[in-house]
Amino acid sequence: MPQPTAVRSTVGARKIIVALGGLYVALAVGYSFLPLVGDTPLGIDIVMAILVGGPGVVLLSGGYRLPQSDIRPEVYAVVTKWCAGGIGAMLGLLGLTALAAGLRDPVQNVLILTAIGSVAGFAAGIHDARAKTRELELQETVEQLRTANERLEEFAYAASHDLQEPLRMVSSYLRLLDSRYEDDLDEDAHEFIDFAVGGADRMRAMIESLLEYSRISSGGEPLKPTDTGAVLDGVLDDLQLRIEETNATITVDELPTVRGDADQLAQLFRHLLSNALKYSGEGTPKVHIGVERTDDGCRFSVADEGIGIDPEYQERIFKVFESLHATDESEPDAGGVGLALCERIVERHGGTLWVESTSGEGATFYFTIPTAEQERPEPLVRSS
């Protein structure tokens, strides 16, 4: 809500423009009656009406119609300042001319030049005020999106917290029922209980994953220079048992320092590597992690020789709860948001994530991250 002082300033700025226009119109009409002028030829009166009265009419109508324009009231003062600047510039020009050659009719020259300067300043001020209006509107939109994003994250957190407890209770009582009445239940009953427990556990995993997804922006650390080689080393240590079990071969280029969140970059590498190992097919997994310098930073790649992804499904895999293959609850992507989470992490870092693949011929996931030298504001992550 505008403050009283701002409202008064807005009204005053517009009144100055209207008053200035009225003054020039009055001077143009009454020029021949000014004490310092005396009788003037009709031609001079016409010239004054056009060159002084014309700008006055523009200022009068323009100032009067400002509230109907797309310019916000709080930037009306910008237009006034430009008008004053135009008058000042013309007076300066007039002074230089006077020094150089002298003035035959100072009053006439002052009126004509200041009128033209004021209307030129008015035009420039309108342009500047429109630009500032767009800037204010953009700032308000960004703030509204940020507020909406924070509220969505708060809702997701509250909802996930409230939903997890009932699901834990359902799983616990089903297991207790299965244990206490084990001898009284037939094989079908035990199977039904297992299905119910599995469904509750999957639902809890989905809720936890959704919470993790929603808090990428607010729950992350500030972006700072981060050694991606060290980040990847930590991820490979975490996946060492899985790598040994599958006898996988993983090759890595020398990785750079980027501007990022080490924990989130670790999540990104962990999901992409886990998927590469999981969908390696019947052969021994072979994964290469590469990087190339680009004008916008670094383009990383995680390439495997696994089962691949059909081109028609390559956009679908980045959606929340979308999966092309059955998942095991022990997997990092059991909640169904693994690649959506990866995309959100990359977007928070100011980059993009995509995949290139052919079914049966492996897949290569690419993502871009700005380097540490490329300081840029942290983007607003979209809400889903």
C-alpha cells in the first residue's frame, strides 16, 4: 500500500507537468502582451503559438492523461525530472549561443527553447518511466513467485510430516497383525498383508521424495566455488559396494571447479550414476563421466552402455513420479522423483539437464553448470 508521503510526491509531480504545460500555453497566447515584448508582428505570434503553445498542449494533455497510461504513479517524478533536465539543457545551449553571437530577442528565444526542451524531456521521461514501471512490476512478480514457492514448500513439508505418521502406524500394525496371528492366517492373508505393507512403504518413500524435491531451493546451501572432482570422489566412495558387486568400470575426466552446492551436486551425480549402474542391462556396466568447457560454463556428461531410452519417452522421465521401469524400494529413486530432482538441482544452479539415447544403445545425460568465475544471481526455481 502506498505511503502518504509517496502519494503526495506522486500528485505533486503530475501537477508540475500540467502546470508547466499550462504556463507555456498561457505565454504563447499572451506573448504579445508581455511587458518586455511590446507589439509584435502577426508572424511572430503564430511562431510562438506553434513552438511554445504546441509543447504546452503536449505537456497539459500528457500530464492530465498520466493516470490512464501504463506508467505507475510512483515513477511520475521521473517524467518531471526529465522535463526539468530538458529545460536545463536548452538553457545551457542558449547561454552558449548568447556568448558566441548575442541574442536579438532573449525572451522569445528562452520561451521557444525551454518549451521544446521540456517536451523533449517529457518524451524521454515517459520512456524512462515506462522502463522503471516494467522493472517494478518484474520485481513484484518475482517476489510473489518467491512467496508462493515458500508457501508451497511449507505446505509440502507439513503435509509430508502429517502423512508419514499415519503410514508408519499402518505399516506397524499390519506387521504386528502378521506376527501375532501368524499361525491363524493362511498363505493368501500373509500375502495380502505383505502387499499392504509394501504399498504403505512405497507411499512413505514417495512422500519423503516429494519433500526432498520441494526443498531443493530453500533447503540448499548458498552457491559457492565447489570442486566437482572432490564431490564425485565422495559419491564413488558411497557407491563402492554397488560398483564392486556389478564389477562396473567407471572412467572420469578431470573435473573443474564450479559455482554450486556440494551436497546437491553429490545428489545429482549419485542419482545419475545409480541409474547408469541399475539399467546397465546384462553386460558389465561401463560408465564415463566427462566434461567440456562452453561459453556458458561447463557441460558435464554421464554416459553408459546400458538398455537406453526410447526417444519418445525422453521428456517423460524428468516428470515427478514418472518411471519407465519398475523400481526397487532399496533404490535411491524409489519415490519416483530421481530425475525430476536432478533437473531441479541443475535449474537451481542456472543450468539445464537433458538426455540423448537410443533404446538398446545406452544413454548419455548432459547437464550444464556455470564455472566458479561466472558469478550470477541464483535463479528462482519454478514450483511444480
